Amino acid sequence: MSFLGKLERVDPRAIYLLLFLVISIPLIRPIGLPISMSPMTISYYDVVEKIKPGDVVVISMDYGPASMPEQYPATKATVAHMAAKGAKIVGLGFWADGVPFMDRAFKEILGASKDHPKYGIDFVNLGWVPNGEVGMAALGKDVQATCTKDYYGTPIGALPMMKDIKSGKDFKLLITIASGTPGVPEWLRQWQAQFGLTTITALTAVSAPGVRVYFPAQIAGIIEGLAGAAEYEVLLARYGYKGTLAPPMDAQSLSHLLVIIFIVLGNVGFALKKYGKGK
Amino acid sequence: MSVAMRRNLPLVITFIAGMLVIGDYYFKVPDYNKLIADWLKFVNVAATFAVVIGMGTLTRIHVRRLSQHKQGWHNSLALLIALYGLLITGLVLGEGRFTEHPTYAYWFNNLYVPLDSTIFSMLAFYIASAAYRAFRARSAEATVLLISAVVVMIGRAPIGPALWSDLGPITSWIMAVPNTAGIRGITIGVALGVLSMGVRVLLGRERGYLGPGA
Amino acid sequence: MTIPEILGTLMAAAFTLMIYSFFYKENKAYRLAEHIFIGLAVAHGAVISSKYMWDTALTPLLMKGETYWILPMLVGLLFFFFFSKKYFWVYRIPISTVVGTGIGLGMAGLMRSQFTDQIRQTIGLTDPKAAWYSGSYPINAVLIAIGVIGTLFFFIFTTEQKGPLLYASHIGRWTMMVAFGAAFGFTVMARMSLLIGRMQFLLDYPTGVAWYLIPVAMLILAAVVLMERSKAAKKA
């Protein structure tokens, strides 16, 4: 078989193995590539920096375990940043399998969730709200009637910080950590457009190009995928936040290089075949 | 109930429900807005029952496969054990704490989360394989697409700006200008399309959502 | 780590590797893991829906005597008629309620967020002090406007595209090619991130225990490959 033929007939399992190695090696032995800043991440950070102590912020977990590796780091970093700014956090979610991550983030960043002495005073987890856009609309009109109990079964009336939260108007900032539907467009339609609420989002990278059209008038800041989360961690270093995404970003760099090499190799083979036949 | 009534009642309900909430968006009348707020709460509760369709269909298919000992019946058994095992853990053994109960959380975190994450992570291997075998610059447009993809891939990862500091701003320009322009045009077009589809559904011209025989 | 934590991590790692075994070839371990996932996913949806039902409707109904919650629950119960051949039409009542409400909400909201606001942003004021790669830099704002109009012209099919319409449509096509290229780049980024997350879990050394299963999986794979080769050799 000619070289061109071999080039075209590579066993996909060889490609899989190569990818596995390219990702694993930097995780075991990090390279230490510097993380550069994106203007989107800086805009997200700047919005949170403007939050004053006591401002009520809603963080919505609109992702599931499928995109957890990309978005859970952004969740933790956001909770840490909010806590550093003294904001009051209302956690909830429209994805049934994403809501447990809010509880996990509270435990990892704040030390505890419902057993925390400040639970109900500085932060709450209202749990899952069903039915996507219909649920968002219902929540925006009447928070207390849509979420009658929190994630742990405590009646909402027993949570001191929720006493003055009646509707979407009573929040200062909306943060949606989104990866699909329901997600950003639904929040924009039902909350941002209705209440003029400042909205920022931490997205899975797949959704990022589609959400850029809303920046900056409708969405004031965007964290784009794992790279955005890594940049955000760097910005939070001033608050003593210890980032963990440097080795994964090395793996990301090498995997991107590998995909580019594959594209180039594949097209070289294609061009050689095409122009070889032309002769 | 007559056949005509059975056919038209759902269409009338769709129209009324849709017009009520559209009216609420544009008219600020306190009593009306309060009514719609209650309506949304009720619909929220009613719609939650839809999960039984998924459960019932899945159970029916896999119990049939199990009882007839069709090929792969042991997978059906595993599915039913997983489904009803977790269901019983959450509803019966959960002591009223549902998903927050430690036993439920244990199975959720150590079984469901890894499985979901892993199944989606398989896409990385497929995209690498597709990059090698399928992404060809067969035309000028495809070449532009690939060049844009390569610039964005290398510009968004740390290695790009480490090799050439201008790659970051160039990537930002691509996202801010041509990407925004293209996607915005599509967004506006999609909005008009959704609007016209919505009008068709509300007026009963589109009945696919009602299931077979509508 | 406690014993349950170790066992939980090993279980997670085992199922992860069972799913990845698909890359060698389709096999029973992968099918089993896939079926278990589907069962768990549906169960989780049911449990969390039950919690919402209990908190929002059943508790007020049973504890506070708010009897009006019976209404949405009765409408919701009509979903069960999905399984009836004779009374299937009853299932259409709750479906039409939900769909009508959802469509109305979507239509009302999108005219502002996805139409007028988008147009407003396209023709909005520019900022000469913005960075050269920012969308609000004057020349970029003009380019965005041209690109948006070109893209919209690309989708005009009611008349033959010729003359100025054709040129505008070409601008739209090229704009979209760059946009789709960027979208592809970000898609690669997203998928790789997911894989990196799983690899981080599997290769968590020395604190984690998941990595113990990697040599086990490699031994099993080697055994399977050897068995297949010997079978193939015997056939030959």
C-alpha cells in the first residue's frame, strides 16, 4: 500500500490512542503554559466585582453531569467570588441533574451547605424548578409560590434571606451556568427582558459562539468553557482562590494542536490524491 | 364527546393558553397578571406529571423484552433494576429527603454522574477521528471555515498566545465581528421562524405536538 | 478515604472504563453500562419531579388545606391516558395546556430579546476608545452590520438571487463560513474539555484510587486481543 493509501486508512483506534496519550501526559506532567486573558472573562469578573455586600444574586445551575467537567469549575469559582464580595446567593437550577452540583459547590467552597451557620442568611439552595421557560416565568413572577421549599425540604418562609425576595425584580444579578435548553435565551426572554436584570453566564464552549450575539447589551459577561474558567481562576487569585485548571489547560492546548495536525494531515492527503489524479 | 369536539378541544386550549400568556407580557393589569402568575404555577405542577410517560414507556418496552427473553434481555433487567432501585432509594428509603438523602447522593455521584460525563466525553474521540477523516477543504468556503476553526482553536488555548501574542486579539476579533454578524443574522431569522411557527401552532394549523392521529 | 468512598470511586472508574471499551469495539460491557445509565437518568427525573410535586402541591394540599392544588394535579394525571388506545385523546388536554403556555411565553419574549434588541445592537452607537478587536469599535460595528444584512439576504428565497441581492447573499455566506468555523473551533474545545475532565478523574494520582483500574483494564484488553487473534488463527 502506498504512503497516501496508508495515510487515508489509519485505524481510528490509533487516533483514539494518540488523543488519550496527548491528554493524559500533561495531566501527569504539567507543562505550565501561561493562561492568557479573554475580554469575555474580564467582563464577567468586572460585573461580579461591582456587587456590593448584601446584594442578592441568583445562580442557576442549567447544566448536567455531561458538561460538569467544563462548568463545575466555573460554578465553584463564582460561588467563591460571590462569597468574597459578601453577596447573598440564591442557588437553584432548571436542570434536574445539575441541581446537586449547587449543594456540592456550597460544601466545597463554603465548608457546608444546609448545616452551615449562615445557611438561610447568606445563601440558600432552592433546588430544581421544573418546566424550563414556563418555570422561569413562574419564578420571575412569584419566587415564593414557585419554590415553596428549598433543596433540603425547609419551607421558604423559614429562610430569613428569602423574606424580601418576592419576584425577579428583587435580585441584583442573574448568573446562569448553562449548557443547553433551558438556558441563556430562555433567561433573557423571561427575566432579562422583563426585569432589566444584569445577566452574566458561564457557558459550555459549544454554546459560546451563539451567545456572543447578546453581548454586551443583554449579557454583560461570558465565561467560555474550561478556558474561560481557568482565566477566571487566575483573576480570583487576588482573593486567595487556588485554581486547579493549569494542567487541564495544558492538555487542552495539546489536544487542539493534535486536532489541527489531523486536519492538516487529512487535507494534505486529500490534496495529494486530488492533484495526483489530475496529473 | 363527539369526534369534532375531541379533535378541536386541545386546539382551543392551546390557543387560549398561548394568548393568555402573550397578553400578560404586554398588558400590565394587576388582577390579570396575578391570574397568569397562578396559571403558570398550575401549569408547572401539571407538566411535572409528564415524566410518567418516559417511565411507563421504558418499563413497558424492557419488561416485554425481558419476558420474551429477546436478545440483550439481561441489559433490560439491568436497566429496570437501576431505574426502580434508584426510584425506591429516592422515594421510599429517602426519609422524605428525596435527592438530598446521603444514600441517594452516593449512587447519584458514583454511578449516574460518571456515566453521563463519560458518555458525552466520547464525543472528543469522534471529533478527533472526524477531523482526520472527514474535514476536507473541498471548496473556498470550506477552506475559510477550516482556517477560522484553526485560528480559534489555537487562539483560545494557552499555547496560541504563548506562541504569538497577537493570536488572542485576532481570535477575539473573529468572535466579535464575523461570528457575531453571522450568528446574529441567523438569530433574527430564527426569531421570525419561531414566531411564524408559533402562530401556526396557536391557530391549530400545526398539530404535530398532539401525537399520532391529530 | 473511607471504604464506601473507595468503593464508590472504583465503581465510577469501572463504569467509565466499560463505556470507553466501546472504542476497541462494541461489546456487552458497554451495552450494560449504557442501559444502567438510561435507567438511572429516568429514575432521577422521576424522583426530583416527585419532590417538586410534594413541596409545591401535596404539602399545601394536605397540610394547609389549599384544595385548589387538586386542579393542576388532576390535569397532570391526564398524562396517563398516553397509554390508553381508546382514550388517547384525553392525553392531548394536558399536552395542549403545556405547549400553548410554552409557545406563548416563547413568542412574547423572543420578539424583544432575539429580534428588536438584536437590531438595536447592530445599529447601536460605537465606541472609538474600545479595543480594535471589540465589536463596538467603529469599523467593526460597520462590518458587523454588513455581515448581519448579508446573512439575512442569504436566506431570502422568495425571489431569484441576482444582481445586488446576489452580492449581499455572498457576503452573508462568507460571514457564516467564518462563524461556523469559529463554532467548530469552540465545539472541539468543549468536547476536549469533557474528555480532560474524565481523564483527570481516572489519573488522579496519588490521592485518588481510580487509576488502579487502568492497568486492570489494559490487562483485560490485552487478553481480549490475544483471544481474538488466536480464534482468527484457528479459523485460518
